[in-house]
Amino acid sequence: MDNSSFATPAVPYSSRPPSPPSITIPAPALSSNSGPIKVVPSYANVDPCDLTPEALAIITSGMREQTAKDSTGSWSYSERRNAQPILDFIYLGPSNVARDRDWLRANGITMLLAVRDMRMVQARLLFVDAVAQELGIQAEHIDADGHAGMIQALPEAVRKINNHLLQVYHSQAVSAPATADGQATTTTAAPAEEGSMLINKQEFKRGKVLVFCETGNDRSPVVVIAYMMAVLGMSMVQACQFIHYRRFCVSLTEEVKFLLQTYEGILEARRTVNQHAANTVAATPSTGGAPKGKRDADEMNQDEEDSDAQPRPGLAPFVDAKDTEMDL
């Protein structure tokens, strides 16, 4: 007799594997901290293989504090069509803002970074090269095949933003030649070198980046959140809350949150390994000679010859059967 006729399921069930637990990010109004979110850049939170202390200071304008206040009370639906400053040098918005020449000039945007799905590339959507060329600014693209391919493009996006900000700074820096007593004299127009750069603060224009996708709420926020995690050392949850404070209409699906959580683990692992390696090199006493690099083929062959010339202790895994019969 079929026992199923005597029982009915109490709740719907499925034979598929269970879904992973959802990642909860408290909404701004439900956050335990009702005050603004503040973050101060620190080199201790940066992968030393990505940036130097000097480069981080240039990008963050002297380790300037970044603040985001709760915007839920003042947010209106029409603001989703505008771009908002997430950091004081990164804006986030939809694609229509990237074509607003007056807005780009008024806000001093120096680079347009389009985050596109591969299907948009094939349809030639979100192309703003003509606008960038007309305004004399830089245009870059980050192309990914869905959210799964986005995690591979995040390091490239972070590098593009950092390289542009450093390039803008260096293009306005001039070198300061030193006199016999070591004091800097008047500046010259010669290319500036590390450690000898001067900036005319009255005429200096800082680099600013507009990161955008079609709506400004889907792919482009992922890039900005990843940038805050990599450069400012923010956690995934803190960066998501920070960006919601600035642009309330941002939509983060469970797939996006798991993607960002995976990227956070990658960042932590790389940062820990590279910081440990840097500290080890700094603590190792110098021998006065050039650091030894990888061994070449001749050195490895010589090591093998030296090893073969010496007897190797231990038992062989197999012996000749004839030798075994003679011993018996």
C-alpha cells in the first residue's frame, strides 16, 4: 500500500539543493548607528602591491575623511536620473548623465567609466567616446559577461580609476630642483619625479570619475563598492550601506551581494599575504648585495648534477626478482 495516501506535506518542498543563506544588509533607516558613516583612509588597509603610501595620499587628497549621511528622508524618485557623489572624487549615476556636457563641465569630471554587459557592447550601447573627445576627458569601459564575469573585471576597474587619478595629479605637478644646501628653489616645468613634486594649490584641479551603467543602480554600483573595499579598506556591508546613503535607489540582488562577499575574501587574502611579505622583506637585514632572484636553468641543472653525484639513503620501492631469489 502506498503510504503517501495517508500523509500530506505541511509546507511546499523541492528536491533541488538548498539555497545559501541570504546576506542581510541593514537599510539606512534600520541601521543601529543613526549618525553618518565615516571612513578615514589608511595604508594599513591597502594591498602594498597595488598602491604606495604616496599614491594613496594623492588619490585620497591627503587621507581625507569620507562621510555619508542618511538620505532616506530627503530622497525623491527623480534623483535616480541624476548622479550622486559617492566619494569626493567618484560619482555614480545613469548613462544619460554621461551625455550631459554641461553637468560634466560643472562638476569637473575628468574620466567617464562605463560598466557594460557584453550584450551592450555588441549593440554598441553606452558608447561615450565622442562626448569624452569633445570635452577633452578620458573614456574607459569595463565589459563583463553578466555578474559572474564582473568579479574578474573588478581589479581592472580599480586600477583604471587609480591610474587616472594619479595621471591627473602628475600632469599638474612640477619638479623642484634643489640647491647646494638641499633647499628647493623655484619650480620648473620639468617632469616631476617621485618625492620632488610640487602642486600649485590655487590652480590644481583634482581628477574626478563618473562611474555609470544604463540605470546607475545595477552594475556600476558594484564597481564603486569594490573600489571602496580595495582602496578604503571598507567591509562589504559597510560599503553597501555607504553607497545606499549616497544613492538610495541602488539595487543589490543576492547574486551581487555574494559576488561582493567573494571579492572581499579575495582582497583580504591578497592583502594579508602581501603585507606579510612586505614586512618580512623590511625586517630582513641587508647583505649589501643585490637581491637574489629566481634561479636560472643552469643553476637548477647544476643542483641536479650535484645531487646525483651523492648517494641517496633509503630503500628503493622495487628490487629485481632475480636478486631476491639468490638471497633466498
